[in-house]
Amino acid sequence: MKKLQAITMGCSKNRVDTEHILSQLSGEYEIVPEGEAADFVDCQLINTCGFIGDAKEESINMIMESIQAKNGGRIGKIYVFGCLSQRYSSEMPGLIPEVDGWFGATDFAPLLRTLGVEGDGRPGRFLTTPGHYAFLKISEGCDRRCSYCAIPFIRGRHRSVPMETLVEEASALASSGVKELIVIAQDTTYYGLDLYRRRALGELLQKLSEVEGIEWIRIHYSYPADFPDDVLVQMAENPKVCRYMDIPLQHIADKVLDNMHRNVDGAWTRELISRMRERVPGVVLRTTMIVGHPGEGKAEFQELLDFVRDARFERLGAFTYSEEEGTYGAEHFKDSVSAKVKQSRLDELMELQRDISLDFNQSRTGEEIRVIVDDYSSGVLVCRSEFESPEVDGEILVKYDAALAEDVDPYSLVGEFITVKVTGADEYDLIAEIVSI
């Protein structure tokens, strides 16, 4: 059997695309896990990211590393697809001719045919995550027109996946051992508008929660404008829907939000966060912010700091504004904030957030919580509660105690739920001890 390895750059949405492709290839190729060394692979697939400058650079560097391995006789052929390939489809083949084939973000059928496989169109998955959790992409594309974002002209218009298809996929994942679904899309709260003429994320959450074997469902990439209240009902009342929301807000100052074309203002954003905390007691909110966007002066940045200090997001990430060619922002705004000032603002914002995260984590000391075990290594169980999403949040580190665990093989606990008591915390991770298995 020929060997094939896939490398995924960028977000979890790309990961799902890779997993769908690998599910069609696994019968014809031996799949070498990403990151695993091999003397030789016949084909290497690289799923690229083209969202911002740093992501594009990382994807190109990965391609060049693969070309070096190909020249050294360790890779047969290289095929590149994804956002970078889609965005620069006319330039890339001439710039990097060593790549054997370039395919767009959704050119799955041509890629499969090149690899000698006719896809059957079924929603199969070859998981690249640990077997107990999986990402579920509920739509493709985006109808939003945020001025800084290139995704709409890379991925196209919003296209929801039919509910019955998603339930079928979730059922197949559950039957393979998946217990946690992370619902993702470019904009999850827009789900259903094209198919059902209504926002249907709340209804979808209910249907997914009825799939036998699924214990946790968490939501990522929610857009604040016209946020559907029935999603909050699901979070508050459905025990399988985690009290966790990833909602990228990007800023709070009206001037900046207007320049970003976010379709909300600061007052709406503050009211939404207040409503979430009131309607879903104990909810953990993750957000992202952009610093240095056109329109952000000292006053606007100070307003952002004050907002973050007051809102006390349990999780917050941030990045500096990157002018992207082809976007409204690049064509209509001057990128007037220097790189030095952007970095200074980013550092100040993240220093503030570190203190907030530390306070939140320390407030959990003494709590007994239900966690899922992600891994075991060197005497430590690596776990998460409903308030930590994999790959982006901190972890709960639990020392394996054979007496408390009743001599259970620690490796057998991976993918299982246990109860632990939090005994310590830093700004990222928690320390805990086993209460029961």
C-alpha cells in the first residue's frame, strides 16, 4: 500500500476538510499520522491557511520544508489545497513549480481523482483528533463582509449543511467513540438561514444532543449580530450543551466596529454579554480581539482595555491588524498604526487578560468538577472540563494516584469522564486530584 501523509495548517475548519478527504483515501493508502516521521511517503497533502499574513507565511514555510524533503528523496509527490491555494491559484504554480498539484479550498473531487480515488460523497471522517472528540463543521463560507477579512472571497457565500446530514455524521462519530462535538463554521449562528429561512443553530443543538453517545456539545465561532436567543436556552437547559461560548467580538469602540463592518456597536455588544451571563449562569466566554485596526487611536484602545477589564472574559486571544489585499479595509483605509504600537497594545491587552484568567482559575480552587481525560503521560492525566475547549484553552492536570484510581490502568482512562477536585491554578492551567472514576 502506498503511504500518504496530510498536514493541516490553520483552523479546525481546515482540519475537518482534511479528515473528510482522508476518509476517502484510507482504503487506498496507508495514512501516516501528521507529525510522525517516515522514511518515505508516496504523497504528502498540505491543507493551507490564507487568512492573515502570519498564517500565509507558515503555510509557505511548510510547503518549502516539504519540497526540501522531496528533493531529499523522502516524499514522492506534494499536493497543496486549502485557503492559500484558493486565494493565489493563478500565482502559486509559477512561484513554486516543485509542487505537483494545486487545488482550491473545496476542490476535493479533483484532488481525489488525482490520487486515483473516486469519492463516494458520504460524510465519512478519518479522525486526526483523539478518538473521543471531533469537530463538526455545520456550514461553509460566509455572508458577512467584515472589512478586514478575506474569508468570503476565499470560501464563498454561506452554505449550511442540512440537519439530517449533520445528525448522520454525528451518529457515525459517536458510534466510533466520539463523546464531544465542537460545532464550528465561519459563523455558527448564521446556520440555517439559507436552507430553512431561519436561524436554526438552537434546533440543531437539540437534535445533536439526542444522538446516543454524545455527552458534550460546545459552540465555536459565533457572530454577535442578531444572536439567536434559543441557543442560550439550549446552553442553560440542555445538560449536553456546554456552558461555553466562543464569540469573536474583535473590538468595542463604535468607530472601530463601524470601520470593521461588524454590524454591531459597543452598546449592543455590552448588552449581549450581559444577557449571556444572566441567561446562562456560570457560562465561560472565549473571545478574540484585533488591536491596531484603522480607526483605533489611544482613546479607542483604552475603551477596549476598559471593556475587557469590566467584561472579564474567561478566555481571550488577540492579534494585530494585518492589511489583507482584496479586502474592503485594504482598499479604503490607511493602515496608520505602526507595527511597534500594535505590538505594544497587544502586549498590554494580553497582560491584562493574564490577570483576569488567573483570577478566574484561582476562583475554581476547591471545586469538584467532571472532566474528560484527553491524555496520560509521565504520571499525569491531562483533562478538560466543559469550560475548556481542546487545542485553544488550558488544561486540568491530575496526578495519577493508583490508590484513588483503584489500580485502574491510567491509559484506559483516556476518553473517559472522571470527577476531580481543583487544588491549584495558574493563568493557563489547573491542578487537580482524583475524587472518583
